[in-house]
Amino acid sequence: MGWNPDTDALAQILGLLRESQSPDTVVQQSVQQKLEELNKFTDFNKYLIFVLTKLTSEDEPTRSLSGLILKNNVKAHFHQFPPDVAQFIKAECLSAVGDPSPLIRATVGILITTTASKGELSTWPELLPRLCEMLDSADYNVCEGAFGALQKICEDSAEFLEKSPDRPLNTLIPKFLQFFKHTSSKIRSHAIACVNQFIISKTQALMANIDEFLQNLFHLAMDDDPDVRKNVCRALVMLLDAHISSLIPHMHNIIEYMMIRTQDPDENVALEACEFWLSLAEHPICKDALKPHLPKLIPILVRGMKYSEIDIILLKGDVEEDESVPDRSEDIKPRFHKSRHTIRHEPMENGGSGGGGGEEFPDDESDDGLDDDSSLSDWNLRKCSAAALDVLANVFREDMLPVILPILKETLFHQEWEIRESGILALGAIAEGCMNGMTQHLPELIPYLIRCLSDKKALVRSITCWTLSRYCHWAVVLPDHTYLKPLMYELLKCVLDSNKRVQEAACSAFATLEEEACTELVPYLADILKTLVFAFKKYQAKNLLILYDAIGTLADSVGNYLNKEEYIQMLMPPLIEKWNVLKDEDKDLFPLLECLSSVATALQSGFLPYCGPVYQRCVSLVEQTLNQTMAHAQNPGQFEAADKDFMIVSLDLLSGLAEGLNGHVGQLVQQSNIMQLLFQAMQDPMPEVRQSSFALLGDLTKACFHHVAPCISEFMPILGQNLNPELISVCNNATWAIGEISVKLGPDMRVYINLVLNDLIFIINKPNTPKTLLENTAITIGRLGYVCPNDVAPVLQQFIRQWCISLRNIRDNEEKDSAFRGVCNMISVNPGGVVEDFIFFCDAIASWINPKQDLKEMFHKILHCFKEQCEQVDSCERCCQSPGRGY
């Protein structure tokens, strides 16, 4: 006997469903509470499916809402449903797949795939055969509903379908291919979307039908329906990555087709097609395949970079002055802590500046001139076109210039500001790839761009800031600051622009300039600080975050040159004012703490007047986070999980204080419980917490080892357990801290050698170990040998070759010095350990520019001994080879 709802109960549920659509939040909350109470009744979910599938007298939004509430219940509690309820829901779903309403069909499809993704595909054996059977129905609604459900199943349960022993895809994929030529565009679109789910994984059932798939795709290339064209483009992009060999015979025609689609009147189609150029650029065939098409393709990409009329409306492009308009909370992206300080010891290469290149493109986390508004913050055709031009510039380099230069000449000086703006963006996009060829044009282009910083249109000024940041390295390296000085002062004017978008772009560009120029900015520090400090009074909440970054980057770049009373009095009051205003739970603390970490490191003793309250608050934040973490672990129902970013960023600032204040930090450490907190933080399950903890441990070891020494016996086993190269940054900082401790501990390090040495040797010999980790590991092994040569020397042969290779390119510094002394000590103990790799040791010695005199003598002694040994061997061989003598 079938199930029938109780009339009164049904009326009550319908009333709640209607009320839940009220715009009044109080009503919504009340309804939500009542619905949760109804979840206690096992038949409640039967009522929900009944409203969705059977109650055709009810309006569609209410029926659909009933289905979506049921979907959430299925997602949360399906395995607790009584068997009769689960079976009833499954049966009703299948009966309603062909509902006349597209909204109801879509909701049923969502409910089916949610149920299937809860592991029910294996216990719902009739589902796929029934849906497959419905595809052949003469009723369009049934066919479309079945396809909609199958598409969602293919998206959510692709792995199950691929690995199922029943091999359902052997039936499904040929079935889907039959519908590529269906008369309904909706069905055609579903069919392609279903097959597309299995391209990247190279599913065997698809690979067996790849030729038919391609033929059908080509047949649909000029389809009238934009969704079909979009799915065709998506398929070709994925085939490029997963099965390029199948496309190569058709590559010329595919490229021609994708150029047409990149200009499709439907922007979603154009965006999907534009992705093709990004993927193609990653393949070796790109240059040869695309070269004949560049004269057509590059203009298409540049046109795609122009703001549309709708873009300008959404961006409020006609609003020039908005600095006094407060930011909405939704304008400010969620911020995650990204420390610049906790990758400890990054040895500088010989011949390298240590400064980064231009800003990567595009970077949605910072202002790249494109990510201007929430309405345009998603990936769009403008961004994709610019990114495509960027990657192709890296492929073709100077070969692109004959094509792009005439386009730039036309666009950069165009009367229409929208076209001029797109030209400036294009100029920035090619900077990295075409820099060598562009250098000869920069004496003309840089002054032009500097003039554009005064353009009457804010969108032109903002993109110009970004483009100048891409070329600022060229201005920095020229003598006499011919271009650096005007560039810097005009960017500073834009930092104080009356338009918030320009402020953001200028502040971000100035941070890039700071990274490039470093101490070249020292003569202008007073003017720079005056501008950045004044910006505190102008900026709304969002741009304050960028301002903190610019100040922190300045401190990193000029270092101790900032430690002048005049500069300190300008910079510190506004920072401390913000520090005092922000509450402990305010996430705006993150960028301020990051900024203060850089400032403290740069100011060194100049930060002393401010260090007490800052230190105490950081320790308090670490303690609060650890306590909340413990409370949540013991009683998750009562206490929320802690946001550990507060702890991470506080540990990083404490590292900055330890590095900047050096020995002065000892008194603060003595008056706090930081060592006990550090012991807890070093064992936190989150890698980022351990990473920052080990950085702080290393900095405290250098600054005030007498406070660290009593804890070494507890700390060293934890450090040894974290020598895991799979977690690169954690491993790097643990390795660095071990090296710092060994230097301070001296021969007493002997008791801990066995805890760490084997892991360090494994890391240094592991293929594809990142360069910085290799260098740190080599330095730490050298330092262990420096303080305990007799304990490390016996295994010298296991690491000496890779040790020499790892350190041959780093600059002379104290860490390199102690590491080489260690290896020299080990060679003295075990000279046989280096014999087979002696040429590598000689090469590593040659990397020194100016070693200290006693180290130079150590090198000389080892080289002299080996020379004598070689001469003795040579003499012995000559004797052995004389007449009458034999081996």
C-alpha cells in the first residue's frame, strides 16, 4: 500500500515553505528552527519529496524549495534515514525525472546526484539503467530530465563510474555520443558536458571512441547554441592537455576555429575559447603551430582586453573621486596570512640581486589592474586575454614584437580612452617575455607611461601603475636615477590619488618598486615616508591593507637605513595608533602584524621603545589561540575551533622582534612564558604553525640562547621529527633551527647527532629537493661537523658530493663560513671520505670570493695534503713501472 500524507501535517509544512521565502530575516530564522524540529520525525522527508514530485497544484518555487531542503537533509543525514524512507525518495525521484517544469526537473536531478554521491550508486543498481533507458524516450521532458541528472552524476561521481567493476561507462559514453546530433540544443549540450567529464582522466571507454568523439565535436563547431559552442571549446581545451596527439593532425583548423570563437558574441564562449591559448602555450608544439597565426591572433587578444560598456558601468568607471566613500565589508576580500619572514635563511646566489622580478600576471590576490570590483573579480575574457598574451610573449619572446609593436603604436595613442587603456594593459602583459626586445623602446615608453599617471580617467591611471611595475626593474638599474626618480615621485602622487582604485594600484606598484630598488630608495626615504604616512589619513579599510604591505616591503628593502629618529617619529605613531585600535579578534591585525614584523627587523634598536606592549600582545595572542585549540579539542560542541592565523602571524612578529632587537629581546623572553608556548606550538598539527614556531626558535637561539638552552632536550626530538621534505617550509625551518642550535651548543650537540643526521643526509641526497632546502641542509650538516667532527666525519662520503654542489653558488656569509669550517674539520678526521669527490670540493672552494684568513689557511692545508698524496702516488707508480719491478 502506497504512502499518503496527513492533510494537516502537509498544510503545516507548506505554510513553513511559503514563509521561508519571506524577505524578513526574523521570519526566516523562525522557519529554519521549526524545520529543524520537524527533522526529528522520520516521515518529514517523505513530505518533502511528495511536495516536490506530486503536489503539482503548488507553485514551482515552493516545490523546488522543498526539494532543496530535502537535498540538504540527504547530504547531512541520508545514512540515518529508515530504509522505507530512503527507498521512497529514490522511487519518487525516478518517477519525476520528466516533470514538465524545467525547474522541478533540475531540482530532481540535484537530489538524485546528491543521493548517488552519498555512496548510493552502488546500492541503487536500477538508477543508471533507468536513466539510460529514459534517454530514448519520445517525451522531450523525460529525455532532458534524464540527461540533466546524468550530467550531474558524471560531475559528482566520475571516479566511481570509472572504477566501477560493472564498467557503466562502456555503455554510457557511446550512448552520449549518439546524442551529439540531437535536434534539441539542450540535449546536445548535456551530451557533450557528460563526455567532457572523462577527458582529463583519459577514461578507457572514451579513448576507445576518441575518433567518433572528435568527428562529432567538429560537426558541432558552428552550432547555433552558445552552450553547445562553449562545451565544444571546453572539450578541445581539455583534449589539448589530455590527448594532444589526436588534435595535431587537425591543429591548423582548430586554431582557426578557436580564433573565431575567441571573438564569439557570447562572452562565456569567448572565455572558454581563450583558455585554449593558455593551454597551448604549455606544449612544445606551440611555437611552430601558432607562428603562422600570430598576426591574426594577437589583435584578437588585445581587442579582448578592452573594457566593455557593461564592465565600465559595473566598475563605476565614470566615478573619478571616491576616496571619502567608506568601503563595504563585502568589498574587502577575506585575508589570509602570507608571511614573508618564516622561510628562514634563503642564501643569496653569487651574481644575484636577491630581488624578485616583476609581479606575476595576473595575480588576483593583489591589484593587477584587473581585479577591480566584486562584479568583475571572477575570471573573465579581459583577464584571460591578457594572461594569454603574457604566456605567448614568454613563448615567442622577441619574435612577437613585429606583430605587437604596430598594435601598441595604434592603441597607446588612440583617442578613445578605453582602447588606450587596453594598449597599456597589453604593454604590461608582454613585459616579462619581451623585455630584451622592448628595452630599446623604453626610453620613449617609460616617460609616456609616467605622463599617463596623470590621465583624467582613473581606470587609465590604475592600469598604468601596474604596467610601470612590470618595467620598473629597467628604471632601477640605470645610473643617475634618470627614470627612477620621476617614476617614484609620480607613483607617490598616485598613492594619494582621490580615486580608491588608483590608490590601490599605485600602492601595490610602489611595493614592487621597493623590492626592485632596495637601498637605491634611501636618498628619498623622507619623501616616501611622508607620503605613506599621509595615506593613513586618506585610505579606507581596503586600501589600508595594501598600505601596510607597502610599508613592510619598504622596511624589508632598505633595512637598517630606516633606523633614524626622524623616520621613526614619522612612521611609528600611525602604526601604533592602528595597533591600539584593533581588537585581538580583528583579522585586520594580520597585515598590521606582518608590517610591524618587517619594521621591527629593520629598525633594530630603534624599535625598543615600542617593543614591550607589542611583544606582550603577541605572546597573549599565541596563548589565547593555543588555549582555544585545546578547549575545542576537549569540547567541540561548546568551543569554536581557533583561527590559527592569529598565532602564526604573532609568532612571525616575535621572530621579527628577535631578529631586530637581538640580545635586547632576552629580557622580554625572561618575563614571559614564550618558551612553554613555543613547545606547544612546535607540536601543532597545522604545518604553518610549526613552520613559524621553528623560525622563532632559530631567531631566539641566535638572540638569547641562554633562555633556549634549558629547553633543548625537549625541543630537539620535535625538530628531528619534522625533518620531512614533503613539507618543504616546515622541514626548511626545522633544519635551519638545528643548525643555529648546534653552533650555540658546541660539542654538547653530540648527544643529538643521531636524532637528526640520517634524515639530513636523506634530504640532501633526495632528487628534486628544492634549492633553498638543499642549501639549508648542507649548511646544517656542515655546522654539525664544525662542532662534532668526530661524530659526523665517518659518514662524510655519503653526502660530500651533494654538499659541495648545494653550496657552490651561495654568497660569502657567516653561515657559509661555519659550514665550510665544519667540512674542513671532517676532512681532517676522515680524508678518505672526500677522495672520490675531491674535484667537487675544489669547485666548492672556488665559489668563495673573500674567505677569512684562517679559513683560507684551512683550504690551503687540505689542498696541499692532497697534492702531496697525489705526488707520492705518482712517484710510487713510476717506481713500480721501472725495469725489473712489478705490481
